[in-house]
Amino acid sequence: MPRQKALRKQVESYKLKHINKTIEEGDCVLMRPSEPGKPSYVARIEAIETDARGANAKVRVRWYYRPEESIGGRRQFHGSKEVFLSDHYDVQSADTIEGKCTVHSFKSYTKLDAVGNEDFFCRFEYNSSTGAFNPDRVAVFCKCEMPYNPDDLMVQCESCSEWFHPSCIEMTVEKAKKLDHFFCEDCSSQQQKLQNSHSATKSSDTKVDTKRRRR
């Protein structure tokens, strides 16, 4: 007689004794890597199930990929805590969960006063088969026309509101940190032209007034 498959049940939450934390559907977690020395995997819990006794929990997860795990690899604008929400699902033992973490939206991450070890951010969904990203385009900044990397210092022009990397405008990071005001090259040139134009107009007006006085 074939052995009957053990019945399992889906639960909304589960207490992990080995880390003394309760996990729920929708939580983001750090999971044990397959090789020692590698960073923990980041995943989102989609479902939790246990055996009939409420033990031997397994989690269905949706993996977050780090940039270096993607087909294109890590690029200059990728933040050190950036992850991509992939279409890769898996079932893992709950015992491989090392802890809970938070994957912020890009906007909320940039507003954090301090970034902890458990803080990550996501601005792309990633197709693990094709290497495609959604969205496939994001806003770019600076002369280099690169997406914003929240790890990098940038300075904003007070006139056009555009952001620039100090290195792209031949400025050191130390000098950029000390700036009280900043105008980019284009805006500085335009301001200079306006000042020259105003000076010429004033000079012209003065000459006209002088001629009139001579009459």
C-alpha cells in the first residue's frame, strides 16, 4: 500500500524559535546562503505552511536578487543595499531564515535618517529568465545621465534644480560638503550673460540720458 502523504496546512504566522521572532505572510526575511561567506539571501514570504501538528514549517518565498546576481551585473548607479523583486519563487524550510528585514520603496529609503543592516530598497522588478527590468526606464541626472544612487553625494543647482556628482563637475566630495550655494556651469553662464546684458542696458540708458541733458 503506498505511503500516504503527510497532511500540511497553511498558516498566517509562525513563531521561529531559533531566532525568537514571528514571521507572517508579506514579511521580508534574510535567508541562509548556500555557500559560507556569501551575504544572506533576501526574500518575501508569500505563504507559510506546517504539518498537522503545527511544526516543520516551510515558506513559499519570492526572491529578491542583488544586482550582482542579475544577468547584467552590478552597475555604477546600483546602491549597496539595492535589490530587485524577481519572478523567481521557491519553497524553503523556515529553519533557513536568519532574521527579518525591511525592503523599502526607493523614495522611503532615501528619507531614512540612518540605514541599518536590515534595511534594503527596491525600485525594479526583475525577470530572471530574460534579464528585463520593470520599469525599463528611470529618471537620470547629472552630465553623466545616470540614475540616482543613494550612496553617492550629489549637489543641486539652485537655479535649474538639476543634481550633479561632484566628480562630474571637477569638484571634490570634501568641497561639495562645504558648499552653501551652488550654480551649475550652464546656469552660471546664463547669469553672467544676463548680468552683462543688464550692464550694457544700463550703460546705454546712461548715454541716452546724457545726450538729452546736453540738449
